[in-house]
Amino acid sequence: MITAQQIRAARAMLTWTQEALADKAMVSLTALKRLERGLRVYDSTADQVRRALEEAGIIFISSGHVGVMIDAGRISRPDKKR
């Protein structure tokens, strides 16, 4: 499971607003805000957010250390269609 801090960091690396991530992940803005505050949401919501970030080039680190990296060759901006 990814953490609230990882989601916020990933969004910052992509320069995405909460609204942009909620749109890309197809989740409500309220659910995303809850997730970013570390509050409980449906597992499917967290999974949709994780997949949207990974599709944009984010790599989640959770082996020994917790963090995020970005695959610079796969950066996806919310204003550009793939």
C-alpha cells in the first residue's frame, strides 16, 4: 500500500493539482483529499490513484526505504493527451 506522503510527493513531482490527479485516477476529489491526509478510503480508490501515478511514470519505493522516483522518459502532464 502506498502512503499519503508518497502520493503527495508523486503529485508534486508531476506538478499535478489534486483536481488533475482525481480526474486522471477517476476518483472523487473528496476521496483523494482523504487519501492524501492518511484517512481511510476504499482499497479500489487507493489502487486507482496508484495506477494513475504509475502510468504517468512514478515508481513507488517500499523496500527498506519509502519514497517515489520518476521515470523522466514517461512524464505525463495533465494538459497533454497520450
